[in-house]
Amino acid sequence: MLRVRGLRARYSDGPGREVIEGASLEVGDGEVALLTGASGSGKTTIILAVTGVLKFLMNGVVSGVVELDGLNPLSLEGFSKLPAEVGVVLQDPDKQIAMPTPIGELVFTLENLGYSTRDAVGRSISLLNRFGLASKASQHVDDLSLGEKRKLTIASAIIHQPSLVILDEPTASLDPWSTRTVVELVSSMKKSGSTILVVEHKPFYFKSVADKIFTLENGRVERIDLDTGSSHPRVGEKKRRSVGGIVLRVENLVAGYGEPILTVDELHVGGGEVVAVVGPNGSGKTTLLKTIAGFIKPVGQGRIEKASCFYLPQHPDFTFISTTVERELRDAARSVGFSELASLFPWFEQARRANPFTLSHGQRRWLANLIAYGYSRKLILMDEPSTGLDDNMLRELERIVGLLASRGAGILVSTHDPRLLMDLADRAYSVEGDRLVERDPVDLAIEMYRVAGVRFE
Amino acid sequence: MSKLSVSVAFIITLTLTSLAFILDDLLALAFLSTLPLALTIKNIKKVKWVYLLLLISLVGVLVNALMFSNKGAILFLVFGLPVRWGALIAFFKVSLKLLLIAGAGSWFILSYSPFEVARGLERELGLPKGVSFSVAYAFRLMPLLARDFKEIQDMRVQRGRRKIPLTPMDLASMLTPLLRVGYERAFWAGVAVELKGFRLRRVKHEFKLFYRNGYLQDFSADGAR
């Protein structure tokens, strides 16, 4: 059982703002509890505070009562015993997996806790078998798909059979197929009696397994009704955009790194139109965008007719080359004037001399989008732009993409996020087998939600 | 199939590398440098970057030999510049030394998985857990860094900049995002390993000469039953 009473937490012992201001929650034995809240509301901070990491490793200030099966992780003794009692799955598998191979990752966890190498290897092989990863036990972790990496982080969190498992945004960056696998894993952990806390900004995925739901707002935790808190996304009315001339036409293209990965019979994007390319992790969406951008040579003969274009990577930071926001925008002012670009950046006056890397995540993404627009006002290729964004940040992304589309830019987005299809895409192509097929975006979004286990009445 | 343990292979690699610095005899160097090369020739594609770097460095070796050891009888002229016996010998000597180091390193890399290397260093050679964790984490990070670097290069080309950094400004603008993302990864990996009880880690030291059936098999035989 996890019991938290009056938890207060901040990141430094100076006059810093309290991120958590008196949070209380309780998760009973064998229960699954969801903790939801907007980005920046402190969801991850609660995990760091409850596990003692904030207090003992990050020099943060934490007060209040945390009880975990009689253990107090806010005391030094409790903190040192915590790893045996808790398994934690962090948001990004690439940041969490520390060992180069799946078997190494699991053995490492067990050996830390005092298991002999023989026992550790035996248990690890058996769990990798259960998770369908045995054939990849000694491969480099980087050869695993994102869904497999997520499975590995969950395996690593439960291999020592902890009494509490905490999962931080376990569906972030995952396609609906992998999301369903994660939900099924949580369900099977629940059946085996584990107590589980899932921190998630898309709680509807876990509605079928959750016993209770808490929301975190303004540093306070409140229990809310399960149905209200995890209601599924609604199908709304979408505004039709006016479409200009064709800015991208692709015919009979085979994309891949030497070997074919994805075949495109026909794909086109009009000016002012947002078109999504949808498919599971690793289905070749990024390869297609990079082939269109000219970074990768197509396999065989194919036709790409395009206006000048700009490829935006998943990580906006990789786009920046200058030391100030102003220099970035001046440098990017190729197809659009600098003053127009500056007027489109809402924080320009305060941030013009700031280093782009010091901006908030949302501001950096906004700036990267404007740089792309500055280089090419006609066609922008966006690679998985909604990765890790909660609904509020997604609205921001939609705002900037909508703004650029309204100015005539054609936008091709690769994604496996049904929210983008539901709210943003005018048209969509879906990867089916190894081919791209045009589909209605809303139908496709509903189908993807269903694959992930979300029920639409 | 049994193979040498990581610790023994590490000691052999270290010895060969030291010999590369110590030995001065051309024949001995030629003999020793062909040994690891012969052992790795089948999988040489996997370490082609090592040999590519070696080839690039040979240009520097040649220039050095011509500048500092160009003594003795003239053998031939290159663009009017006399190449003497001493320069040729010096070039071959240093090249063979580098080949020996590259070959020994490649043999070690190709013979063991990152898992075996990291654990072998900790368990068999008794290196501190922090050091062996760093080695393992380096193996984990390298492909990620390479991927990020390629992405940054693509972005620079797209923005009309040089792909290869030539000025301090180029280097700064390439390293900043790389380090920023790398730091964030390292930070969270640190949190993750602490939550997995890294501070509690006590590994029994055990020296082995050979792994009889391969590392995993040796250790899992009883546990998997």
C-alpha cells in the first residue's frame, strides 16, 4: 500500500516555488491508481518526491508523510531499502535503459539487489521469454523498437517483484499497438497482486484497469470520478482549410535504407493543407519524410515533385545553429521576411537575445516551426511533432501548425498519434503492410484508439 | 564453445598495446600486428571505422616520417621531394605500431558483447562499480550519440551550413544540442539506476580463465532450470 499525506516538494532549499503543495493520495494493495494532470503540473515531481529521489539525490526539499508498506522513503534508511520494494518506469525508455543489452539491463537490476549472477541470469531469461524479448536478449538495445524498449523498462521494473510499481507516462511516444501491450501488462500485473500507480495524461487508455483516479492541479492532488477523469476523446467538427496548388507529389516511390521499407504509389500535399502519414513505430514514416527531404536516396525509380521544403526533426533542439533567438530568425528569413517571422513568435521581445536552448520546450518547438517556415513557406515535413505532448501542449502545436497552414504552407506530418488525426489533419495516409493507403483521418483515429483499447460508445 | 574470459583478453590486449609502444623491431612488429588482424579478418566490416581512421592517420604518419626521419640513401622522388630510406623505415614502423593497436582493440571489441565487457571488468578484474557502469553506459550511449550527430549534420546541411565542423562556432553549434540531449539522458539514467539500487550493488569477484560455454550459458545453467 502507498499512503501519501500532506506532501510538499520543491527543487531547491532556497526561496524556490513549491511544485507540490500538500498532496495526499492512497493506493491500496492490488489497486491501480491513475494520476493525471497537465504538463508542468508536477506529476513527475510527485514520483521523484515519493521515492525520495528529490530529497536524497537532487537536493530538493520534501516534507510530509510517505508510507510504503511500512517503509518511509523520506528517511535515509527507508530510501536505501526502497529499490527492493518499488519498481519505477520512467517516461522515455531511451533515457532510462542504462545497459547496452536487454539481458544486461535485467541482470544489472537483480544484482544490485543482491541476487547471485546465476539467479539473476536465470530469472532475466525467463522474464524476457514472458515479454517476448528472449530472441533479442543479447542484441544492442538500440536495435529494439520503441515498443520493445518500453516492454524492457517494464520488465526491469517488475523483475524483483516489488510491492509497488510506478509508471510515468508509459504510453508516451508509443503507437496504439504498443499502447495496448502496455495496458495489458498493467492488467496482468494487477492480476498478480501488484499495487500500481500510473502517471498519465491520457488516462482513457487505462480506464479498463484503473480502480481510482487522481488529478494534480496547482500542486494539489484531488480524487475525481473515474468516468469523468478518463473519458475518451470526442469526435469534434473540424474546420475545412482552403487548399492551394500542389506543393508535393510522390509517385511509385520506394523508401528505405538500401532495402525497401515503404512503398508509396501516390501521395500529394496541397498548399495550406495538413496531411498525416500514419503507421506503427518503425514502419518507415521517418524514412519516407527523409527521402522526400533528400537526406536518403530512394530505392529504385520513383518520382518526387516538390516545392522547396524543410524537414523538422522530432527533437526541435537539433534545428538550432545560432546563439540567440533573433539570429536564428534572421538566418531563417529566406522565403519570408525577418519581421514577419519575429511577429509570429509571441515571446520575441522578451526572448530576442536569449539562447534558443534556454527557452521552454513549447517555445523551442514554436521557434523550430518558424525556422522551417522561414526556409520554406511552401512545404514543411514534420517528424512525430506530438511526441510526449499533453493535450495543452498539443493545442499549442495545433495553433502554430494551423497558423502556418493558413499562410499557405503545405504540411506533411508523420505520426502515430490519433489526436493529431482527430484535430489537425485534413487528409491522411496509413501504412498498411508496406504500402501507403489514403484514409479518412477521423475514421483512422477512431480505429487507432480502438486498437489501443479505448471504447467509443 | 569455450573462449577466453574478458579479463584475460583485456590483459592480452593491454600487453599487445604496450608492446606496440615498446618494440622497435620491424619484423617483430610485423609478426605481432598480423596476429590480431588474422583473428578479426572475418568480421572486419564491423570495425571498418577503426581501419578507416587508421588509414586517415597514415597520411599524418607519412608527413611526420618525411619531416623528421628522412635520412639515408634516396630511394625515389615524390613531386620532386626525395624519399630516403630512413623515412620509409620510420613510416612502416609507426604504421605497424598503429596497426597492432587497432588490431588488438578490434579483436577485443569483436570477441565480446558489451554486456560481457562491462561485467568482466567489474567481476573479474575488480574495477570499481562506477567505472564498469561507465563503460557499459558508454556502449549504450554511442549509437544514440551517433544518431543524434547524424540528425544535427542533416539539419546543418538543410540550413546551408557545413556538415563537418571547421571553426569553433561550428563546433559549438553542433556540440550544444548534442551535449544538452546527452546530459538529459545521463541525468535520467542516473536517477533510473539509483532507483534500481545501484548504491547497494555488491558484486562477488571471481577470476576466470575461460568461459566454457559462453558467458550467459555458464551463469544461467542452474538458474534457468
